[in-house]
Amino acid sequence: MTKWQQKNTSENQKIEKNDSGHQSIISKPNDFTTDIHVNLNQIKQAIGHNTDVIFRSFLLGSTGIEASIVYVDGLVDKKLIQDQILKSMIYDLAGIFSRETLPTPDHLKDWINNQVIALSEIKEEKSLDSTIISILSGSTALLINNIDIIFLLGTVSFKSRSIEEPITESLVRGPREGFNENLADNRALLRKGLPDPSLTMVEYEVGQRSKKKLLLLYLEGLTNPDLISITKDRIEKFDLDIALESGYIEQFIQDDHLSPFPQVQSTERPDRVIAALTEGRVAILLDGTPFALIVPVTFSMFLQSPEDYYERWIPGSLIRILRYLAAFATVFLPSIYISFISFHQGLIPTKLAISIAATREGVPFPSVIEALLMETAIEVLREAGLRLPRPVGQTVGLVGGLVVGEAAVKAGIVSPIMVIIVAITAISSFAIPQYGAGIALRMLRFGSMLCAAIWGLYGVILFFILLAIHLCKLKSFGVPYVSPAAPYSISGWKDFIVRFPLMTMKNRPQMMHVLDDKRQKDDV
């Protein structure tokens, strides 16, 4: 148990003491007695009021020894309980022990652990708190009279989503497997994809009430020990009441809470996590969510896709360059249009200026208001399309955009050139592979538009400089956010804006300071 878990346990004990008004603390070294009725009453007082908690009492064979099992309906495999627990305890023990040959408690413990119950997971528990949490997590508690411990049996079985293709990160070429909400399945996907004995998984428990399992993954002997220490320290320090999704964890462990840029990468793809682990990064998995977290990250990682490495380096590099251009257009295209129309008309070619002036004839609003109206409308349509059912959402996004744009032009509220600018900007934002990074760039677009409306092209340049300063100062778990651009690294540029051939990328990223920087032999 970590210091953080010990701290939470002691706090829970104090709260229980204050609420109950008793002087004794509930969580003692051994909360159970040899009387099965006392033990059952303790469990019933804690969770007996729930209708889905099942209590089943029976006798051990022909010995007359009382026993009971406790489980939560819907979280266990009932057939497993019937065949491997009840049948074994009621019938199989009948031919071994009788009332004349009653086993001692120690003898009975040994028989249950080694010869009676054919389950892979059997654990002896002395703490009431741990027993309650295990029952509510899908284990079956076995209580036997004259034995002062509880047997927790691994009978967890509940329906979960099958392994499917990731929805948020679709690829033309690449594995179709994606994480689901089951931590065991996600862990197995990584083990299958990276059967390396150095792959280390450290388990934590997060959420005082949710009690969810969290896995910290890294490659022992490769990952920088300082990075592992920093990540563990941040996980152990935060204190949550409940952690429903990995986004809760992300917000607690990131470096700068005021930055619009994500400093932790979330992904549904096991291949992306495996690639990050082999680069010396750390991954975090949380039970109940298909999104894994990767730290540390750089800005370039949000403009990269696993498919960049599955295709040949020339098309992969061209597609990556297009993403960088799309990211620039997402932030600065509307602001450049506003600055040219409002302040720097002389920089526009004559024929184009005449054409733009003709389309803007009769538009009652200045260009900045025109742009803000259309950009806000696009964002509302995008959000509406996401929240509605998928067939309806796609229709609303497509038809809504066409209807609103056409109606606005015919009404003379906006110019046709503005509709074109907004459409190009929206399409460019869709080219960002990571949804979180796309949101950040869309937010910054409004800031650049306001700077352009106040200072023109100088405001756009000033906004770009401030943005560059912020990115250069930003770090993710000690790694510069814009590396390998700053600080400059020649080898890092092989996998930055252009993706060089795989055989030329012999070393792992220098920014990670890994213990083994070679990922290819020199003669490759």
C-alpha cells in the first residue's frame, strides 16, 4: 500500500469514527471473529440494505458447520458459483468430513485453498473495508463458522464492450484493435502487442468512493527513472472522491493548468501506446475508460498519426506537412482575412480586392463581426452534431452548415468570401488527428481574430510571438513542449515535420533521456 493509500485509509477511519460516535476504529488488523453470525451482521450493516447483494447460507457437507457466501447480482458468474463453490462445499466435502470427524480450522483452511474450490483466485482477508470493496467489485465472499477470516473468491463476470476499432482515431492502414472499458482487456492488448519482460505495470487505487484500479506502465531498464519517479509522485499525491474517466487523472497530473494546450496525450489505440513505451514514455490506464494517457508529450505528437509510420516515408511526410499547414490555417486564416480587409487592403492584389469588395457590397457588419458570427455558428453546429445520435448528427452538421451559410449570404449578412474562409478553417481543424489539440487550436483562433481586429496584421504577428513564447516555456513532465525545435536537436528533426525513412531513425528521442537510446543496430 502506498503512502497515499495509507493516508486515505486513515482519513476514512477517522470519518467513520466521527460519524458513528464510537471510540474504536472500524478498520483494525482483524475485523472478523470466529462467529459467522457476527461477521455476517457486520457485512449486512454495511451493504445488506442493497437489493442486489445476495446472502446464501448453507452447511459444509455432513459436518454441520455453517457457511455463507455474499456476492452482488450482476457482477458475478452465477454458474461458476454454483459449480465451483456451492457444489464443492456442499457435496464434495460430504465424503471427506462428517460430524464425527470434524476438521480443525487450520485443516479446513488448507482444504479450501488447495483441494476444494477450483478457482484461480482465492484470497484470505481480515479487513472489513477491503472485503466490502471486493464484494462490490465482483468477488464472492465465503464465510465459515469458527474461522476468523473471509475467503474472497475470483468470480468477477460482467458484460463489457468487445474489442472494436477506435472511433476517435480511425486509420486507413493499421491495426483495428482499440481499447475498451475493461482494464483487464486493455492490459492484455498491451501484453500481446509488447511481450517484453521489461514491461512493468504498477497498480494503484484511485477515488475514495470509486476505488478504481489505475495502471502505470513503462519499460524497466529503458525509461528514465526520474520520469518514472515524477509520474508516480503525481499519481500518489492527488486525492479524488471519484475518478470516472482518465480525464480526471489528466487534469491532476498536467504541468500548467492555465495553458490551452493539452500536456497529456489520450488515445484509444494500443499501437500508439506501445510505440510511446518503446520511446521511453510512460502510459496510464484507468479501469472504466477506453482512453489511455501518455506522458510526457510534445506538440508535434498531436499532429502525428500511427499511420505515418505504416506508410512509406514520402507520402507519410507529405500528409504530416499538410497537417501542420491545416493547424496554421485553423488558428490564423480568419485573422489574416480580417487584417487584410480592415487594415491592409493595399496588400491584396488589385483584381482580388475588386472581387472581394463586390461580394461585400451591402454587408452591414465589419469583417470581424462577420467572422465571429460565422465561426460561432460553425462551432455550435459542430457541437450539436457531436451530441445528437450519430445518423441525426451527421445530417444536422451537413445540412445545417449549407442552410446557414446559404441563408446568411442571401440575406446579405455575410459575404460569400467569408463563407469560403470559414469553411476552409473548419475543414482544416478536422485534419488534426487529436481531438484535444483541435479544441485548443479552435479556441486560439478567436484570440487571433480579436488581435487582428484591433491591430491588423501587426496584431496577428504579436499573437503569434506570444503563442511561440508560451509554447517554448511550456513543459510536459520536464520535457520541452516544442522539442526538438527548441531546444534544437538534429536527430529529432528526423521525426518532426518530415518523417525520415525508418532505417535512418536509429536512436530514440534525445529529449526522453532514456537508459538505452539505440532502437536499431548500426548495421541496419
